[in-house]
Amino acid sequence: AFMAGGHFNGTAPLMAGQGPQITYDKANGMMYGDANGDGVADFQFYLNGAPTVVATDFLF
């Protein structure tokens, strides 16, 4: 499973040592994902219209 055991940080920054995680920058509509827990985004994508995003929007 991709990002097994991951979590959603809300708008908090990605942090090394926290495991797989996703964070959201609502100001620019960008979602960032760290698949290996090193605190560096491994992927990003744009959410048009900068919608509100909550933890239950994700399955890990």
C-alpha cells in the first residue's frame, strides 16, 4: 500500500521522522506528500479553488 501508516498534517509543514504524511497549503491550493518520512515532498498536486481538506478525505 502506498503511504501505509501515513497521516494528514493539516496545514502543518512536513517533518522528518514522522513517517509518511500529507500536508496542505490552502493559500496556494497545493497538497504535498512525503512517502518515505524524510520531511521532503515526494509529490505535489494542485487543488483547483483551494477547497477545505480534512483528514477523513484520505485513506492510508
